[in-house]
Amino acid sequence: MKKRSKIFIFMVAFMVFNFFSFAEEKTINVLCYHKFITKPEENIKEQKKQDVFSITAEKFEEHLKFLKDNGYNVISMKKYLSFIDGVDSIPSNSVMITIDDGYRSIYDIAFPLLKKYGFPATVYIYSVFFGGRNNLNEGIIKEMSKHNIDFGCHSYTHPILTKRKSSWSDSDYLSFLEKEIIKSKIFFESKLKMPFETFAYPYGLYSKEVIYMIKKAGYRAAFSVVPGANTSETPRYALHRTLVFNSTGVESLKKILWKKPIKIKDIYPADSEFLEDRTPELRAFLVEDTGINTATFKFKLNNKELKDMNYDSITKKISCYHRKPLSDGAYVITISAKGLLGEEYEYSWLFVTGKPTDTGLYTDK
């Protein structure tokens, strides 16, 4: 056999193997919406003021129609929880729709469209933003829950859960988390007489301390807004969601849904870690780089590309030092690359810099 023919056969075999290795793994994208409006502001000045999370009814329906027409399976939270509990499977091309905060427009605009397309969704509400004129109330929630709409908790007052006041002791901070995470669950379950099994972190931010309190409260899963698809390996208390903006058209939605997760086996800082080191080496080890054009790797911190990135093809380690000291706050690391066949690959995680809480106060004895 000629050398050229052997090379051709090898390349075909490589592409087939790569296709089926990813086809076997079930992934699920979780979309995160907020507000809905009937139409965009026509006045240019008012457009600039318009909330980037305000989606028009027309655009939301375009998203739903795209999902329906292209064979995506929009599944319920109950179905997904059964999957991560290992008692049920999910279909290929699974997607979930979540909506945060509890604005009245969810009922007035989004709910009729969800019913029209027969799609389930999960709405996350917080205690102090409940029952008013511009938000959801008890009667509306009970009506929506009869039509495949689940509800979850979004905290008590919608604070940044990873941010602690300088005057707080460790015990003060944990008391704050207990109010936001546990008290809010008790409030809604008592008021609405229905289980609140999942939590959406306000602003998508979490840490080991926050996750400890989520577990203590008895939630079965919790969602961030760290972007990317979820796989069977994604921790149930650090599930990914992708934010949807008023600029997210169908083409942008396609890019979200078509991205493939990079297979990672080890990262530093660890996901949800509270880090005191202000100039850390940020790194990840890949399980494999099959199908990825390693020359296209990009390393981003809070959406800003870091230039001194290095990839070792032998150890499959991708790393970058952050020379400028990091200030207190939460940081999302995103590694992305192009595939050999033009696909987009991505993996993201979150860590926090600041004063960590004494682990003896919150770890299980």
C-alpha cells in the first residue's frame, strides 16, 4: 500500500474515533435568562439604558423555535436531577432553560411562549423580591408549577455570597451564609408548600464555604453562571450555566450549544477554592488533546486573555502565571481552543481570592 494511502486511512480513522468518543458522552447546556420585554426601546437614549438582560418576546421565541426545529430536547429539572443522581438517563442534545430573579415578565411574556412550545423551565427567586407588583407572587407561582415550571432558590437578599465584610469574624460570615441559603429555603417551602431542591448562586459566585452551606440546607444541586456544558463529571454544586443577553441572537445561541468541553483531570486553583496567593500559577492538565489544535489554546481570566500561556504536549499541562497581584474577588478561568475540524472547545472554572474561613468551622466532623 502506498504511503499516501496509509496516511489517508489513518486520518479517516482518527476523525471517526474522535467523533464517536465525544458522541458517547452526554452533555447538557443550561441557559440562563432574566427579564423579558414586549419590544426593544425605539429611542436611542433609552436603548442605552436598557438592561442587557432584557430579552424581547420576539427574540425569546426565536430561541425556542430554533431549539424545537433543530431536535434539541429541553428537559425539566426533575429529569436532570434524576440523571445526576444516576437513576435516569438524558437524551442527546439536552438543554435546560432557567430564569433568574422572579420578574413579573416571566409570567406575562416567557410563560405563554414556554407553554406554546411545550418546554419546561426552572425559575429562581429570592425572598425579598417576592410578592410585589413587578415580581412573581404566590398565586402566579402555583399556577406556573402546574405547567411544568419548577422553582428554585436564589438566596434571601441576592448578595455576593463570596464577599465578606472586613469586620466579620468567621462565625459572622457563616451566619450570613446560613441566612441567605438556609433561611431562604425555609421561607419559600413554608410559604408555597412545595420543595425547593436546587439553588442558583447570585451573580453565579460560590466557594467551598458556600457549597458547604448548600449541602447543609439539603439542596440537591446548585448552579453558577460559569459558562460551558455540563458533563457527568461536573460537580452537582458547581453546575455551569451560560448567560443569555439581549444581544444573543440565534447565531450566538448556536455557538453556545455547539461548543465541546475540553476534558480536564486536574486544575489549580481548585474550583471553588478560596486562595490567599495573589500571584498564582493558573494551570490545568488535560485528559487528552485528541481532536484539538493545540496551537490555538487561549487562557482567559474574567474574559481577559492572558498572553504568557504555555502548553506542554508531553504532560498535557496548560499554564499561565499571573504576575500582577490579584485583588480580593471571584475569578473565572476559561481555556478555549479550536478543533482540527473547526469545532470550538472550552473549559471554565471559578476560584476566589481573599481571606478563607477556618475549615474547622464548616467541614463535616
